[in-house]
Amino acid sequence: MAELIGERIQKIRQELGLSLSELAAKADVAKSYLSNVERNIQINPSISFIEKISHALNVSVGVLLYGDQPDQLLDPEWSSLLHEAMSSGVSKQEFKEFLEYQKWKRDQKN
């Protein structure tokens, strides 16, 4: 049986260490509605809801809809580090700046 969207949301939320209340607040959605989606009581959430949740979980809408997991291509340690950075609040911009700084530092040694 194919995994439903609510199961994917719950799985990602738990991987990120977020409670139901935390995700609902972060996505600005009703906790009761989120709970109903995760428990597959509501199996057809609106695209607006899906977009809010995908943004809050920092995943694409496609990941929630279809289960495409691009980080399956990463080894588990990289995937874990990426999820840790995301859940700790590191923005994409901050991460990019960190990478640029590391490249600059490496270039200075050479």
C-alpha cells in the first residue's frame, strides 16, 4: 500500500524532532487539522496547507505529495547532519555562507 501524505508528514516531522504542536505553530496551521492529516482522517489537504507544511519542514511539496526523498542519495551521516542543521534553524543562506567561508579558508592554505 502506498504511503499517504499524512504518513510522510509525520515521518519527516519526527525525523526533525518536532512535536505536532511545534510543527502546527511553525506552519501556522491548526494543530487539530494537522493531527487529522497525520492520522489519515483528512486524506486530501489543500495545496495551501501542503505548501505551509513543506515550508515549515524545509522540504519540497513534491516530497510531501510523492515521497521523493532526494537525501536517500546521501549517505546517512550527511543526511543526519543536514537534518540537524535544518532543525536547529540554520537558514539556507547561512549554510551557503559557511560553505563559501570554508572554501575561502582552504584556498588561503594553498
